[in-house]
Amino acid sequence: MTEDTKTKIEKFLEERKQEIDDTIRKYIPENLSHEHMEMLVGRARYEYDIEAINNSITKPIWDFLSRGGKRWRPALFMLVAEAMGADMEKVKDFAVIPEMAHEGSIMIDDIEDNGELRRGKPCTHKLFGIDIAVNAGNTMYFLPMLILIKNRGNLDENTTIRAYEVFAQEMINIHFGQALDIWWHKGNTDTITEKQYMQMCAYKTGCLARMAAKLAVVVSGGSTEQEEKIGKMAESIGIAFQIQDDILSASSEKFQTKKGYGDDITEGKRTLMVIHALGKANEKDRKRLLEILNLHTREHALIDEVISLLNKYDSISYAKKFAKELVNNAWSEAESTLPKTDAKKRLKAFVDFLIERNI
Amino acid sequence: MTEDTKTKIEKFLEERKQEIDDTIRKYIPENLSHEHMEMLVGRARYEYDIEAINNSITKPIWDFLSRGGKRWRPALFMLVAEAMGADMEKVKDFAVIPEMAHEGSIMIDDIEDNGELRRGKPCTHKLFGIDIAVNAGNTMYFLPMLILIKNRGNLDENTTIRAYEVFAQEMINIHFGQALDIWWHKGNTDTITEKQYMQMCAYKTGCLARMAAKLAVVVSGGSTEQEEKIGKMAESIGIAFQIQDDILSASSEKFQTKKGYGDDITEGKRTLMVIHALGKANEKDRKRLLEILNLHTREHALIDEVISLLNKYDSISYAKKFAKELVNNAWSEAESTLPKTDAKKRLKAFVDFLIERNI
């Protein structure tokens, strides 16, 4: 990918971001009025305390949204819909469905991990309290369906049902993926296989990318085969993202500014690289690797020792190759279901852009 | 209501409970197998770690479900559906939709309130950790839609969409109701009006009863008018429940075994009774009432003083009357839309049973 293409895509993302946030604002404005409340939750049987709602729902949500984020899932939705030849005016609001769920999922994740910082500021539960954060994050989980309710006239009945089904199924799946991560996080890591790790990534980080792509196919009137293959391609991007994060955490110095030095190693995380190395290593190295991982150490010398063991067994380059091939293969399958258009070329460039970051 | 009728309804609830739990078990079994996983989240692209899922999802969920609960929302669903003349074989699984959401909402509520005990055992987050509890509770929020996915063939397309819409809208509403309660809980109680308190109840405790009734009407092929009026009747039951809880907390000694003595008063909660008394009281009593409520005291003498102030201004009997009239009026409106059948009589008896408990 040339620097010129990269710059173009970055500019495209920046421009779309404004549009995407304006669409989110349509469904959850920063400051609710009576009219907004009626749109959101119907006419009051008695009387709304709007100030309370603004303080406990819209304020934490917009505090979070305004911190940034790339909004690449809605961009992926739009590029897939364009490649499918959709009527963009009719479907564009659906682009924010996976994004709202994604933003909600980070707020909730941070509570589950008891995180401190997110996007350079204290996590929502640190600023507003666990009660408000859980409730606001969960509100973001259900607001996407408001978009389906409000735009019912834009889709035929069968398509509407398929859209609900995609949303519902992926929201269930993501909780199963998160359940794996949580359980392993508690130290239950002795028997994790490479396949199980991949499955966790597919569900924890692949779900919402897959939701974006599948929704785009469905609302564009696509076939089940297109839904399946383009969905799998997006899921693969999500998995590749996770693997890239793992790699960055074990190799790049740049990463130290985002997280602590070798945080995954301190945490004892069984990443694809670690699982690979444990499978390849001789008995002595294997024992040593497990020993350090189970120490939960912050000592740089020990962290560096793990990194050199991962390098000794080529586990870092194995993971890099794995991620690239995963997306390339999935792209080949997906692209065969799409007509040859400029929009498809733009989608391909975007996919390349997403997986090439920093590797 | 005669003792005989009461006993009959209690027996009916007990029998249905088994059936209801068996239906829940169909969609989220206590011990997942590979077949269950495929039913729930599709075929694995890689490989599931089922033990991890059982430990972090099904175990906490069934630990919670097995503690009890009356399951009156599914019973209400079934009685409404019967009164609507539904094909019960086709619709009965939908009865557990509001129940699953309800059970999830208590698990989540307990996290938000940092509760200690629920149904005689430590709250889920105390037993399993906040991470597992949030994730398992939220899983219960989305599993209801799996029932819509799996039973798609039982409903026509328009009905299926209406069912999704009812579920989605009530799930949004309940988070807005909870947002009010959370915000007021943080001490922002100076300006709460009676109408605002009623609205909070309608959304926090009325939503899932309303969901049960509306869903029953919708899947039985009912009209928009029936959905509206029978939904409002169920919402009124939910509101009456909340008012009853408030009353019990301020009057009955029986209640002390469930919660602490006058917990609502210690908390300084602006219940319907408190709002009523604040509106009626002379300046001196008003000041004294606010003074004690703002003390957050556990002293019995002060709590008793509040109770006697509430009695002085007839606020407890006002609340009792309010709750009864609310449900009676809503029932009159709802019943006019239902055909005259034995099923309707059973529904009426059940409604009476629900609102007569302990008042």
C-alpha cells in the first residue's frame, strides 16, 4: 500500500467520522429535549425528569464518544454496502449500529477489567461510578435497535427480520467471546489450544466487524452466501486486529506508550504467539516460558527473556503470517461474490489499510 | 379474593414455574454440550472451550435462577395469550422472554447498587466477581432474542417484527427508568415530583410486565389498541408493585426480615408517600421530614417519627388507594378489548392476586 493511498483512506475516515457521529447524535443527542424523549422512549404516561436522564445517560455516553475512536466499523459497513450497490440514502443510518454496540462494549469491558484509563481519560466508571457506567454502556447495547424501529419503512419485512437476527446473534456471540476471555483472565489457561484462542478472537473482537459487514449485505438485499463470506472476511479482520495487538505488545517499543511494557506478558496471557511457542519449544524453554508467565512480573529483564523465547521459535513471525493469510484468504472468498466495480476496489484498499497498520 | 382462589393461583404459579424453567433450559442449558453451543452461537470456526463458557455463563445464570423467584411475568404472558385465544403450542416459548430479561436485570441491578444479598444468597457479583456477573447478566439480556430467531417459523413476518420492536423498545425504556433511579439515588432528589416518581416506576418496574403483556398480545395477532391497553394494564401492575414495596418498607414489620428496618427512610428515598407528605405537610413537619431523610439514619426512633409523619398526612393510605385505583382503571380499559371467556376470568383473578399481596 502506497503512502498516498494510506493518506487518502485516513482522510476518508476523518470525513466519515463527522457524518457517523451526526447519525449517532440523531438517535442519542447530547442534550435531550422533550421531543427527543418522545422519539426515544415514547410519550410520558406521567412526566420525564430529563435533567436526570441527561446526567446519567447522555453525558457519560458523549463524554466517551467525544474522546475519539476511528469509527472504522461504520466505514466498513458503508464500503460493503456501496460494493453491494445499495441505495445509500436508505441504508446509511444502519452503519452506526455496530459502532454504538462497540462503544458500549468498551465501556462495559473497562468495568469488567477494572480499567483505569481509556483514550487518554479515566474510564467511564471511574468518572461517573459503576452504576451509571453499566447503565449507560448497556443503553448503547440496545439503542441500535431503535435505528431498526425508526427506519422500518426503508426495508422490506424479510430484510428487517434478517437485520434483527444479525444484530441479536452477534450480540449473543460477543458475550460468549467475552466469557472466554474473562475465564482465562482468571488464570484458567493451562489447556488453551490455538484453535480455542482463535475462536475467542473471532467472538470477542470479530463479532462487531462481522455485524457491520453482514448488516451491510443484508440491508443491500444480498444473498446468504454473500452474508456468510463477506461476514467471515470482516471477522477475519477483527481477529487479525487482535493478533496485531498481541504482536505489538510483544515487540514494538511504540506500544509502551499505550500500555505498560509487555503488559500481556505480565498478565500471563496465552496469545497465539505464546501458544505457538509452548507447542514448539524444548522442555527446558517450555518450562521457563511458563515459569515467567506465571510470575506476573513487571521486571524488564524477564519480559525481554519471554520475547527472545518467542523469537527463538519464530512465534512472532508465525503470528504475523497467520494474520495476513487469514485476511487474504477470507478476502478471496468474499470478493468472488461481489461485482467488479470501483466500489469493490475501494473496499479492498480499505481492508488492506486495516490490516497493514503497524505490522 | 377468597383464600381458596389465592391457594389455587399459588398452585398454578408453582406448576407453571417448572414448565417455565424447562423452557429457559431449552435455550440456556445448565451444562452446555457441543450441540448446545451450535444452537446458541453457531458452528465453531475454530474450537469452543466449553468448560470456560460453562464456568462463566451457565453456572452463574443457573446459580441465580435456582434461587427462586415467582416467574409471574411468564404466567401473565400465558394468561393474556389464553385470553387472546392464541395457539399456545406455537407461542408458549415466548413467555420466557421477559423473564430472562428480568433475571438479567436483577443481576445487573445488584452490581449497580453494590448489593450484598439476593434471594438469601450473596449476589452474583459477590460470588463470581463483577466481570462474570456483568457478562452473564448481559447475556440474559440478549438471549431472549434467540427465542425469536429459533421460533421464526411460528409467526408471520409482520408479527415477528412487532415482537422484536416490543422487546427492543422496552429494553431501551428500562435503561431510562434505571437511569432515573440511579441519578436520584445519588442524592439528586430536591425537585422530584409525584409524576416523575410514577414515570420512574413505569419504566423501571413496569417495563418488563408491559413487555410480557404486549408480547402476548402481539404473538396472538392482537390489535394495536389491545397491545396498548393490555400493556398499560400490565405496566400498572408493575407500578403498583413498586408502590407496595415502598409501603411495606414504611409500615409492615414483616418487611424487616427482608430488608433492614425502614431501609427506604435510611436511604432518604423519595417514594410516592414521601412526595405526598412533603406536599401536604405544614412548614414545620416538612422541614423535619426532610431533615430526617437527609440524615440517612438507622435510628429506630427517627425512622418511626417519619412513619408517623407519613401517617399524619394520610400518605400511606393515599399510596395504597393510588395503587389499587391505578390497576383497577387500567383493567377496565384492558378488559373491554378482550372477549368474554373463562380465560379472561382467570386473567382477572391473577391480576387481583398480584396486586392484593400483603396490602
